[in-house]
Amino acid sequence: MMRLLRALVLFALLLTGCAHGLPAASAPGPPSEAPVTAVASYAQIAQPEPLPLAAQEGGAAGTAEGAADEGAGEDDFDDGMEEVPAAEQVTIADPWEPFNRAMFTFNDRLYFWVLKPVAEGYSAVVPEPARVSVGNFFSNLRSPIRFVNCLLQAQFIGAATELFRFMLNSTIGLAGLFDPAGGEEIGLLRQDEDFGQTLGSYGVGQGFYIVWPFLGPSSPRDTLGMIGDYFSYPISYLDPWYAWLAVRGYQAVNDTSLQIGDYEAIKEAALDPYISIRNAYIQYRQKKVEERGTIGKPKPDVPGAGTPARGVGP
Amino acid sequence: MKRTTKTTKIRSAIAVSLLALVLGAVPARAATPLETVRAEVNKVLEVLRNKSLKEEVKREKLRALYGEMFDQEELSKWSLGRNWNKLSESQRREFLPLFQQVLEKTYGDRILAYSDERIVFDKEVPISGNRVEVQTRAITKSKEIPMHYRVFKDKSGKWKCYDVVVENVSLVMNYRSQFNEILAKNDAEELLNILRKKVKDQKS
């Protein structure tokens, strides 16, 4: 009971939950570990941050055609354009759209009125390299999540990679502040696996779209995933509860400070930001599940190579 | 005897001119998709890193490079999907530049803000028929983001981009979801209105 209460309060205060490698996109912000690049990356917004309440809906899933009639459909152009590969046409049902839109607006305000100003103040005081290191530190603490989910997906190389990363980064990486394991020389890349993806790899569909207040885009499956990840994230076990809350809050601010501008750019590019982010979220999560496998170092400059960069599946 | 020599001369002259014609028209080896994208992205980076250029000039140059690199019509078709057929010929003519302006404003601002990135060109992966995905990564001090350019061979045989996939999210598919939503409830004229308004708002 206590834990549930704690979970609720926490969820309520923390924008970027991120039980996994990349920070969540709760309100708007993309994950810290993902780059701020020239082109704003939608994916960052698409991080799932599930909440417990939705757990019971887990079974109700099923890949319903989007209420929104999103993307589905053949592309029979009169001028002989080929069909878009079916896998590309990702859709999700959105029976809760009115609720979701309200939550979207709520998260949007939360970002512009609270999170962003706080993160900007914080950025002004703490230089970027330090904030990157703080991000690395939390990412290192999330290793158990990635390790466990690699194992659950029978990705043993991925699990070993995470184990070695954790050992290296916790020691020569000074408690995770730096990421020597992921550097050019060692090349052990972070394996972004979370419980939502594990469920996806077992064949569990997204179900329908949910936007949680504070936590952002999700679905029954990814909500369940987030609960699972909660238990494999050491910070969740901090006691007393307000210590945990403070740490998660700080994490959210730090993550946001590294990605200010990304959400704004995505909104700017969109004709309907709600739809744009919903689509980005499902495209991103779908791909994450599909490409499950050990993330290795891509070999640069191999013209004509026919294999996808990441998909060394088990 | 003389005659034969003359014939031979004429023949070789014809051969040489034919060869020249062929060589002139078609490069010795057509550039691969990856080479094409690499060359174009490098030109963009060159403009961004040139500190002596004013922002206005940079925008102008980037616009030209966009035209070289992207096929706005193909990109629009993919973004509209089956809705492309709902637009009349004249509506399409208006749609193309409007959509381009929306993209230009958003991504232009974004691109101009960053220039310290390093781009690594990883590989090309066939999608289907004459479509290929060129996979790259943008690397900054601390982060890296996968950016995949989808190209097709246009009528002139040049590889042109019609989609960019940033961190697994396809740009055209993302716009398609929005256009579908809008066109499910409205007609094509309303879509153009929305675009016109967007362009106007962006200018102010």
C-alpha cells in the first residue's frame, strides 16, 4: 500500500520517469542521452513512461486500427508509386483521445511553465559537461533494467555487454560519471532494452494510446513495462520516500536541461502536435521492438552492405 | 587503298564522337546512394561551418542544397499517402511549396543552431526496387543520433531523398498521420488553409 502510494506521488512529481536508458518524454522532453541534433528527434518524445493504473488494461490490447485512421491505407497513386511497406504504417487505437489530449495539454504547460524554467536556471549554473556526467551517472544506475531485459529476451551478448559496461563505468568511469566502455576504443554500447520492449518481443501488442500526466506517451503494454522497470531501478528503493522523490525530480531536471529546444522544434514542425507525437511514439517503440538484438558498433562506410545496422537478433 | 583509309578515318571519327557523347552524358560510374548523400550532407556542413556567411546567405544556400538533395514532390506524395489523390492538380502545385516552407522554417532554424556535429556515414540498405536507405549517425560531444536518408532514383537517374528517419521515426510517415487526421474530417482546401496559416505564423 505504502509503495503504491509512493509510486503515485512520485509519478505525479516526476516528469521524466525513465526507467530505462533514455529519459522519458514525459511532458515533452526527449531523453537526455539522445542527442540534441540539428533535426529534432521525435523519438525522444516517444519514450514510454507507463503508470500503474493502466496495468489492468494490459490484456485489452490488440492492435486495433486507429480510431484516428492513422496512416493506414494503400498507396495506390495514379502515377504508379509503389506501396509503402506494411511495416511502416504503424497505427494505434486512441479511444481515450479526449482524455489524452487533455493530458497532453497538461504536460505541455508543465513543461513550459515549470520544468523548462527550472532546467534553464539549472543549466545557467551547472556547465554542460557536468550535466552530461550526471546523465551518465543515472544511466549507469539503470544498467540493471537493461541487463534484466536483455536476459528476458535471451540476448546473452547484450546482457554480457551491459554487465561489462556496468563494471567498467562504475570503476574507471568514476561511479558512472563517464562512459569509457562506450568509447571508441572499447565500443561496448548501451543496450536500450526495457520491459515494455520485452513484452513486445513476446508478442504483446501496444493496445491503445495513453498519455499519462507527468509521464507522457504510453500504452497498456508500456505502462506495465514501466512498472516492471521500476523494480529493477535501484533508485526506486531509496528510503525515505522523499529522498527517492528528490532524486527522481533532480534526474528529470537534469535530463531536461540537456534537451531544451527539442520539444519546441517538434511542436513547431507539426500541424497537430498531439498527432505528431502520438505517431512518433508508436513508430519509435515499434522499431525498438523489431530491432531487438544486440546493439553493436556499426561498421562505417560499407557501401552496399545489406544488413541493418543493429539487428543481430538472437 | 586510299578509299579504305578514308573509310577507317571516318569510322574512327564517328566512334570517337559517339564515345565522347556517351562519356559526356553518363559519368564513368554512377554515384552510389551513399556517395550521393555523403557529398550533399558535406556541402550542407560546409555552409553551416562557414563563419563568414551571414545567416540570410546561409539560408539561401541551404535552400538550394535542399532542392538538390530532396525531391519535394516524391516527399509530398509519401507524406500524403493515398490522400495525394484527393488533391487536384492545382492544389498539388500549391501544396508542394507550402509544405516545403514549413519544413524549411522548422528544420532550417534547427540546423542553423548546430554545427559542431560530426556525421558518420555507415552503410546503405536496400529497401525495395530502386529505393535505398543510407544510414548515418550525427555525433556531438556526448551524444549520437541515427539519421537515415531514404533515397530513390529519379527520372534523370540521380538519387534523391524522399524521407529522413531520425531515431527510428520517419518524417513522411509522421506527417502522413497528421494529414490523414486532418483529411478525415476536412477537404483538401482546408488542409491547404492550415498550411497557409502555418507558413504565415512562422513568418511572423
